[in-house]
Amino acid sequence: MARARKNGNGRLDESVVNLNQSVAMLNQAMATFLARMAESDARFARIEAEMGEIRRRMDDIETILHEHSQVLEALPDAVRAKFGFQTPER
């Protein structure tokens, strides 16, 4: 009786199956990575927008503080003028 001939492509077939599984796993990992990256990008964009708002508010505060400093510097002379005191000679 003739022997059944073994398929010589067994290892190749197994390698192709393993390769396909590896590619599928890689694709899944890439999809997960891209989803997380998109979440990170969205979070970063929100943080950047918040930082822009904080910078704008800080600029407003700095402007107000500068104006208040000018008022406070002029206050002694304004009080003297209001109450009729003379400015001392320096």
C-alpha cells in the first residue's frame, strides 16, 4: 500500500497562520493606541484652551494692578490737595 504523502507545506501554513494572528493583534493594539492618542489629543487641546483663558485673565489682572498702583501712587498728593495741605519740600 502506498504511504500517504505528508504535506510539505505544514510549517509554512502554520507560519502563515501565526503571521496572520500577529498582524491581527498588531492591528488591535494600533487601534487601541490610536483611540488613546485621540483622547490624549482632545485632553491636551482642552488644557491648551484653559491655559489661554488663564493667560488672558492674568493679563487683565496685571493691567488692573498696574492701574491700581498708579492710583495709590497719586493718592497722597490727592489727599493733600483735598484737605488743603501743602506738599512738603524734599
